[in-house]
Amino acid sequence: MTLPPGLLISAPASGTGKTTLMLGLLRALADRGVAVQPFKCGPDYIDPGFHGAAAGQASVNLDSWAMAPGLLGRLMGVASGADLVLAEGSMGLFDGVASPGETGIGASADIAALTGWPVVLVLDASGQAQSAAAVARGFATMRPDVDLAGVVLNRVASPRHEALLRAGFRGTGIEVLGALPRLKSIEMPERHLGLVQAEEHSTLNQILTDAGAFIAGHLDLDRLIAAARPTQAPDAAVTPVPPPGQRIALARDAAFSFVYPHLMDSWRAQGAEVLPFSPLADQAPDDSADICWLPGGYPELHAGQLAAAETFRAGLQAFAETRPVHGECGGYMAMGAGLVDKDGTRHQMAGLLGLETSYAKRKMHLGYRLAELAAPLPGHAAGARLRGHEFHYSTILSQPDAPLAHVTDANGAEVPETGSRCGHATGTFFHLIARAS
């Protein structure tokens, strides 16, 4: 399979403007008729929605800690037929965990090295001038297997500031691909942990249009395209994650919005049928399904509505009497006995599990997870090892049911979010990404 050349957009740290650059590039190139396949490094599930809105092409996650080379190669195959690949990194270019997983430590640099995609480094130039070149030189030499295509200078204060920045790069061998003045009007809305998702932002298309024009006006797009290098996809031989059932009733609405697209695509490719339903619309899972799956999302934002959804709750309870029901993170919380919102009000949930959670005292739970199942999970036997990622702000008040798995973080330390099982009901706080080798 022939894949198009690619570039990876990264930065020294989060908050430097790489997402604004990524989205502006996707829209600017789309406006020029360039077919771009976007990717997102790491387990982020918000940014890909914005990528898709900008490029008109669904974005795919690539994760070096959770995914084996074969799976990464298979996912890269979606780029066949595109003209160019653009991948957005997460955090800083070399940031990851301390212990390697399937392919690496979860760093964006792992993906750049594996694929051969040169890195476009976004530098926040606020408060510095020639010193920015020293930062870039450090990044250019950190890993011999990672190439730097050039830098984009962001948040440039004035023409004088830009001149000083460019002077610092003379003689370094590092190309300045563009300089972006600070422009508040196109900064992206807060996305992480999803309080704003792509489909919920009414002015997103105008923001993307403005971002595309802004990027096109300050970057040499032809030079950037020329800096891309052929994609070196690894052998795509991989055993896919089996679907949890043949007919899958999938909760899908503003409260249950997240399951990794690569899993859904894989399940469908293996012959499974997905039957969406909306708990917020008080719909019960399709009775013809043989498994019900409640993805992660934001039940805490809709707890009152879920508590009042009697048809959904009764239908889910009836379904669980004879067939498996599984929830991930927000779905797991919705399967519990109760959920306390940020104001301290307790809302009745479905009651399939005894789990009680609270947002009254927010505590961030973030990181990769490796789970060894103590009991079967739909699609997986007891003893199976699964890789996933956890990200939420809820606190466990009570988790009385039998643990579903022995769960550790990326460094091998045990975590208390073991998941639960009771009858046909199972749930986890981590979102499944792939099976562990």
C-alpha cells in the first residue's frame, strides 16, 4: 500500500498553539484542494473531532504506548488516497511516560521516528527572541531518529520581534516556515475533558475559516508541503480487538459521546452491527442487541436528565437481566447507584452496579492503564490484558462490587479504579484502546 508523505506538528510543551496551527493548516490546505489525512498522537478524543471539521476527513489516534506497530500500521492505512498526512502531537514532542509500552513511551517523537514524518516545531516566542533558536537546536538534536522540518514562530509581538527571532536562526540550519502574530480571535475553545466538543461549537466553522486564512497568510504552504517525507508504515499484521457482540446497542448522545473510532471501525469490519440509542432522549437499548455498551462522556452534566429517564433506566435494567452491559468511565458511572454533581446533589443512576461517584470534590485521574481481567469482559476472556487510558475528575465514594480487573498505571503502580462486575454488568474507568501483547 502506497501512503502519502507526512509531517508531524509538535511543540516543546502544551499550550504553545500547535492545535491552532494544525486546524488552520487543515482548513487552508483543504481550501486549496489538497486532500489531507489528519492523525492525533496519543489518547486525546476531543481534538480529532476538530480535525475532522477542518479537513473534511475523520482523524485517527496513533498511540505508541498502547498500540503495537502492526496496529499503528493498519491505522495509517486510512491515509491511502490522500495527498498529505498531518499528525498533531500531544504535550511536548518528547513527553511520555517513564516505562515503554507496545511501541514506545507514548511520546509524539515515537510516532515521528516510526513513520519518518519530519517535525514542524511550534515555538511560543513570547518573552524571548534569539534564544528561541537555542530551544529549536536542542529539539533538533535530542533524538537522531527524529528529523526537524523547521519551526513556526507563534505569538510574535511585532515586526521587530520577528526580525530578532529570525536573526537567531541564521546559521543554525533550521528553517523558519512562518511567523504568527498573536491573534485572539482564532484561538480555539477549551477542549480538553470535552466541555466543548467540535459538534457543539456553533461558530466553529467561522473560526476554522479565519484560522485557515490566517495560517495561509503567514506560512509558506508550498514550502511546508515540500518538507513532508514519505510515510514509513510498519507491517500492518495485527490481531484486532474482537467486537463485544454481534449486535451492539451503543449509547450515543451528548452524555455518552466517546469511544475510540478505530475500535468501532474494527468491530464493524469484523461483521458487528452497531445500534445507537440515546439515553438523554429516554430511549432503551434495542432489544434485538446481544450486548449494550455505554461509552464515556459527560453524565455529570446531564445527571438530572438521566435520573428522570425512566424508560432508559428500566430498559437497561431489563436488558442486563439476560445480556451483558458494559460501561466505560462516564458510562460506568451511569451504571452505578448514584452520581453526585458539582453542586453536591445526588442523582439516581441505573443501579446495575453499586458504584457511587462524586464531582463535588474534583480530583483529576489521568494516565495510561494496563488491566488484567479477573473476570470475562464482553469480547475478552478472564486473564486477558488490555491497554487503555483514564481521564476524569470524579471521586469514588463507594465501589462495593467485585473488582473487574487488576489495574496498574504506565509505571506498574496499582490504581484503585479496578472497575466492577455484578451479574451481567461490568464497568471500567479506563477507555479501551487495544489488547496488550
